[in-house]
Amino acid sequence: MSFNPKILSLAVLMALTGNTVAAELDSATIASKQLALQKSPAVGRALGLLGTSKGISTARVSQNDRFIARDVTVDRDGTEHVRFNRTYAGLPVIGGDFVVHSRNGQLKAASQTQRSALSLSTRARVAATDAIVSAGVEFGSGFVGRPTASLAVYARDENAPKLAWQVAFVGFDKTGGAIDSVYIVDANNGKVLDRWSTIETTRVRGAVCLSTDNTPATGTGKTLYSGNVAIGTTACGTSFDLKDQSRGRNYVTDLGNAAVGKGKIFNDLDNVFGNNADTDRASAAVDALYGAERTWDYYRDVHGRLGINNDGVGALNRVHAGQGYANANWSDACFCMTYGDGDGVNIGPLVALDIAGHEISHGVTSRTARLIYSGESGALNEANSDILGTMVEFRANNPLDTPDYLIGEKIFISNPGNTKALRWMFKPDLDGLSPNCYSSNIGKLDVHFSSGVANHFYYLLAEGSGSKTFSGVNHTSPTCNGSSLAGITRAKAEKIWYRALTVYFTSNTGYAAARAATISASNDLYGVNSIESKAVAATWSAVKVN
């Protein structure tokens, strides 16, 4: 079987559900980026390899497959990694994405989870309306707008791939937080095969300075959690907007305790924002911008990545969302972070540095591996945000928010001795729900709990199992197999993890595949059978991923 690369579809697919573009990118810019990707020599070479007998076998290609190039990474030694989405007879294949790895025109491997070439009918026996009803039984009646259904091929699990309806419901909880659920409904019998949560809100374009003056400036932010910090702002005539010109024009708006919308950009006359307390709505805003700036700097300086989409474009940060909304989220649809104010009793505004790094890292995942937010891939998605958000905190090294492996400890209104946190990476079971060690049924847990195994792995890889103290908290981390681990340092661990995410993970990567991916990443960075690669393998074994 062979294919002419010219007939293979080439485009940048922003999301399976049709979400599109980053804030401040117009259609001409998007088209230009798509065309540039189409013309990439690396994409052409990868497509050529997919048309060979080895490529067909390796990538499990069928006659009805077409491939949508999404990203290209080229190593210093010339090795090329081209990430593709797959369609089958014109339908998106959920779990069918893959990465082609090649060098000097020779196919080395393909990272993927689809188990065999596809061969199935694309004629649905169940109508879209019936699929919506099936999904609606689970979602309930509290949705807004009209649910949507689109056909897809579902190839995530160990069973034979199935034709399915991808059904989307949108609603809001009682605090104004968005509820966005995707259901996968078998198009032959109407059974719900899978479900996961995502956030899809109003598409937002960048705020525009009303003055003809749009000059970069440096202001002072009086934050809730990180003290007084220098922040990037924009001079607008005689006032200043909370928009950082030097980091892709990241900016912050006040959502006014609404659930949707663009919000109003924070503006100030003296270029001093906030008062270190929640009596000034700008205080939470500067925490959000400070977090976005430190996260931008982390990805740029450590990983060479310019922003979430690696295109130098910043994102919108919306604060004061909902009424008592004790959460924060990333949204593909508006290319933005949204932060609630908490319940005001136990939890304050969710704009702490590690939470900002966590949410922005969800954006990076959505622009790279796109780990589906369900099962083991969802666990890795959530863990990735904890891991990289924590590395942002370590790099920032703020004296009032000292680095540690606790997630969100600053948002608790009363927290003497840092005894409260959303998650403890060094010993996940401290929350009473997250496992320290892998088990075969872990994918059935909520992703915020099943992520514990990957968090535990990362902590042990970076720091080891011995006693250490961060932020006054003893971080002793016992292994699951009784082994003692020394750790390879954060500097090495973060490089290995990021490379695995961006080069080897695919949308359906689970724990076993994550082990293989991180070993491959370590081999690339430090050499096959290096001390680091052996440490990666030993550390996965220490959390029972073998």
C-alpha cells in the first residue's frame, strides 16, 4: 500500500472539537502559519516515510487515513519529530495521533497508542439526537445552549476501534464555574464509551489600548501571595494597562464575578496595581500576571519555548470569575486562564504562583501532546501541570512563596506550618485520596488523584527518597518497592519530563507508555544506558510502573 504525499491533508488542527485560535491572532496569521507548516521540509519527509511499507506498518496506516501535521521538532543532530493527527474517511480519530521520529531520511520509530490499522464502517446506526439523549442522561438538565454531536472514530481503549458520536454539553455550576463535558457515544448501540471534562468558553481577542500610545512600561504589583513585584505594563496615554508587552502581551482582565465574557482590562493612573489585600481587586490581578510572567520566563529560559503555543503570543488571564468559585482553569476556546476568588472562608483567590504555572502548563499540553483528560492520559495531563507549575515556583524562588512540592498551599486563608495543600507531590496519599503507587485500576480515579503516581515519580527522580525540607515541611518520600533513590536533580528531571511531553507523549499516553517515553527522552539527552536513563527506569519501578 502506498500514498502520494500530495493528497494527504495538511493543516494545523487546534482541537478535535473545533476550538480554534489564540488570542490576538487573525485569520491571515493563522493561514500563514498553516501554510508554513504545510511547506515544512520535515513534514514532507515524514509524509514520504508514511507512504513506505515500513511507514505503513510502523504508523498502522490504512487506505482511508489522512494525516494532519501539528508540530515539528528538530534536534541538534538533525533528528526530526513530526506530530500528526489522523483522520479516517474524513473523521477525526480519537487516540489516533502519533509522532514520526526520523533522521537522515530514515524512519526510526513512531510514538502512538492506536493498536492496529483501522478498518470499520462510518455509517452510524444511532442518530445524533439519540446520542445526545444518551449523554444527557449522565449530564443532567443543567446545560446551556444546544448540545452538539459529531462523528469520530474512537480508538483509545484496548477494544476494537468504534464509530462514535462525540457529544459536548456546556453548563455552569452554582458558583458560576464552567462545566464542559465531552461524551463518547457508540454510534452503533448508543452506549456511553467514555467521558471527560474540558473547558470551552467565549472566544476572546486581545484587549486594545484605546490610546495611540502603546509603549512598554514597568509597574509595581502589590500581590496577595508574592509580595511587591515588578511587572510588565503598557502605557496608554496618561494611564497604564495590566498588559506585559515584553512577554507576548500577556494581560489581565476583571471578569466582574461573571461566568463568561472577556472582562475589563485593569488600568491604573500611577502604574502601581493592588494593595497586597483583596480589598483591591487589582491585587489578585497582579498575582495572575506575575505568575504568567514567571511561567513565560521559565519556559523560555529552561526549555526554549516562547509562550504556550511557542509562537511568542501571550494569553488572557481572567480574574474574579464567578460567585465563590473555588477553582481555576485553562480554556482552549479563549486561549486563557480563569481564576476564581475562592469561598472566602477556607480558600482565597486561586492566583498563587504554582497554580498559575499549573494552568498555563495545561495550555502547553493542549498545544503539544494533548493528553485526553480521562483515564491514565488524564492523570498524566494533570501531573504535568503540577510538575511544571512546581518547577516554575522553584525557578521564581520568591521569598514570600518559597518553593516546595506542595500544590496551592498559599491559597488557604489559614495555613500555619503549611499543613494544608491541594496536593503533596512527594507523598500524594497525604490528601487521603491520591495513591502513591500504580495499580491497574488507577485510570478509574478522578485525574486529580490518579496524577499522584506521576507526581511521586517526578519528585523521587528529582530529589530522591531521603529526608529533605522545603517551606518548613519535611518531604521524606518513601518508595513503593522499598528502594532508596538519590535523585538526579531538578535541572535534569525537568528536561527529561518536558522532552517526553513534547516529543514522545501522544493524546492517549498512559503510565506504561510514559515510562518508555521518559526513558527515550533521557536516552536522547544523556545517552543510552546513562546514569540518568537508569535512574528514570528505577524511579518508575519505585512507584510500581514496570
